[in-house]
Amino acid sequence: MAELTAIFHHLQRHLFPELEAELGPLTALDQQFCQVISLTDLGRLTRRYEWCGNGAPPCPRTWLAQAFIAKHVYQFPTTGALLDALRSRPVLRRLCGWESVGAIPSEPTFSRAFAAFAADQLPQQIHEHLVRTHAGPKLVGHVSRDATAIAVRERPAPKVAPPTPAAPHPRGRPRRGEARPPAPPRRLELQPTRTLAENLADLPARCAVGCKRNSKGHQETWTGYKLHLDTVDGDFPVSAVLTGASVHDSQVAIPLAQMTAQRVTSLYDLMDSAYDAPPIHAFSRQLGHVPIIDPNPRRGVKIPLAPAQAQRFRERSAAERVNSLLKERYGGRWVRVRGAVKVMCHLMFGLVALTATALFARRC
């Protein structure tokens, strides 16, 4: 974390005093926003949007991306609230890049830029850069895997009926001497043999209705999506996958493990009982990790974890804290866009702000 410490001291000793001399006093959120932007490398990642010289020059996409990050740092629920703040707060406006109120683009321009960022997966690239640069060279102790519900204002997509086999076998037990074809392999059985891209393409991402049992034992339903996260020590996420709300948590464990293994080196995989499946155990060991998964009480019998494993399993609370922080502080409850691509873009801008803030908090 020496590099982060150097960046932090540079901000505190040089940048913040110069900004206050130029713009006036900076609030705690202003300083947090500057810290987040200092780690994003937006200049390089938004180079593809530079003006090519034909037609009128567009608004710099770097400034628009910074504004979308500011939307989550300052907790603005809508783009309209962000625009109102840019017009009324000179410090925020100039930190994002605009010198005057008249230079701020219109809301449709923000919408078009957001659609382009979502199609290009710009916030995913920013987040991956953060993780690879500041967490990749380090050894991570625990990876806590969990999913959280993302409710949206969107109608669930109609269900697609599974294809009917050409010659369905009769119901009931087979007759003596009758040979039936084996059942097709399930997704969990196929995932270890596939690449990360193939596994991600196979996961349903359309809006759906989800159902889960909360901590009090009551059933909860919602319409929208599930955000699956891998969180490491220090309470910052290193990998994220968005699926439809009806996708079971276990279906995303192996793709998440593949994604995380490409970004950080870890030792333990911590998961709750929803992930207690032999293929997940085996794939975790194949990666050289130690899986610690809360046993699923199948058939009414639950085998408790060993005392040492139970002690280490407590570190999984990091996943709960990050899920709660994303919803309460970084836009997880303010989803106003539709479609999996745009919903993921919105959530990832919040994860960028969350991750950068957590990295600075753990700089020492």
C-alpha cells in the first residue's frame, strides 16, 4: 500500500491546499471525490471518446464519467439531481471539469454518454484497473462470495420454455432391460470446463422475479436482478457479475472464482450454504484455494464446520457489509435505468467509488 500512501500524502499536502486556494473550502465529500478520481486513470480509459475533428466538438467524456462517479459519491438519486448540484455548487462543477454553468451539457447528453459507457463497459474497466493495480500484487487472505437483490422499475421478461426433446422418454421407472439416454449435464457440471467468457454468456441476465428467505425466516420477493460480488479483506469488491433475480447463487460461484483468480491471488473462499455443492468445492481446490462453505442441512442433517474453519468463516461478514454499503451509500437502491447493461453500468460506477474509498481507508 506504499503507492496509495504516497498518493494520499500528495493529495493532503499539495492538491487539497491548491484547490482550496483556487476554489474555496473543500468538504469531506469533495476530498473523497478527489481521492476516488485520483485512482481511476480516466484520461487513458476515455481516450477512445476523443473528438476526431469532424463536426462540432462534443463534451469531453472524461468530465461526464467524473460526473457519474460524483453522482454516487455525493449520493444523488437521479441525473436530474446531479445536474441541479452541478449548476448550484461551483466547487463540484469545477472539480468535474466545467468552469461555467453554461458549459454544463443537457440531460439528454448525459443519457447518451451513459448509454455509450454502458455498451463499452467503461465502469467495469475502471474497477478492474483499480483492483489489478492496487490489490493484484498483494496476497489476499479471504474472498467472501455473496449476492444481493437489486430491485428495479422494470417489468420482468417473459419466461422462455425449455426446448422439448425430440423423443421424450415415458414417465416413471424404466422397464427391465430398457436403456434410456443419460440426462444432459447441468450448468454447474459444465462450468469448470468452460472459459470465463463462455460461463458469463450462459448466465441469464434478463429482468426476472427473485425470491429468497431473509434473516428472520420470511420469504421476500422482488423484481429485477442479482448482483454477485467477491469481496476481499478490507471490505472492497474485486469482482462483480449481474444476473436475473431468479438465478440461484450457486450458478455464479465458478464464473466469479474465475474472474477473481485473474485479478488477485487469494487463499480462502468463504461462502454460505447456498454454495454448498461438490463442483464448487472441487473448483475452489483446483484453483489452489481452501473452500470454507457453510454446510447445507440436506435431509435435516447439518454437519457443523470445524472450530478453526468456523472461526475463519466469521470473516465472511465483509460481504454483508459491502452489500449494505453499496445499497445505502453508493446507489444500489437508486436504480432508475432499465436493462441489464445499463443497470450494471449504474452499479459499477457505485462500486468504483466504494472500492477507491476502501483502498484509501486501508492504505496503511
